[in-house]
Amino acid sequence: MRNQQAVTDGLTNDFAQWARTSLHKEDLADRLSVAEITDCRTLGDLREALGEIVRAYMETNPQAADEAAEHPFDFCEGMEVAVPLESAARTLEVLSNGYSSEVENGSGTIMPQRAAGRIP
């Protein structure tokens, strides 16, 4: 996750950045960007806050649930070093499911994996 500083394009977290650059969903990116993720005290709080936003978006935009992203949002296991899991999200539905399944199964921290030049 990004720190509290907003990035140059006005987005405040990696989830919003992914929604804009890989899904091309400006409205979802805006919703994710205004989420008060810095107020989340636990990973469960973060998962719930982001999951609510994505689920609400899919309710109003059901066609978006299965649209493939240009680049996956890769879930990584948080340790001293981030280790990629077998999971990657290319749709909002998979991303939403990833919030719950990866973390509930004890995988730890949700982090995007970014290879140099992969996501602008």
C-alpha cells in the first residue's frame, strides 16, 4: 500500500491506481481513492472497507465484474520479503474474492506485485 501521500495523479492507494490504469474504471478508482484506508487498524478492517466499495460498484455496474484488466492485481504474502502467491486478479469479482479468501486463509498482507514497467 502507498503511504498517506497522494500520488501525482491524485490516487492515494494501489487499489485505486490499479482500477484506473488496468481496469480503466475512473469512477471505481475515485471511490477506492477516497476510502479511509489509513483509519483501518487491522487487515480485516482494510479488507472489509475495500470489499464494500468493490461490491457496491459491482451492484451498480454488474457488467464490470467479469471484465479483464490489462494487468493483474497480484496478491502477495507479506513477510520480511513479499512472496507472490498463486493468486492474481484480472477482474473485479476475483479481486473482491481475493480480499476474503487470501487473507482469511492466513496469507497475511494484501500487496500488489509490481514489476518494473508493468503498471505505469
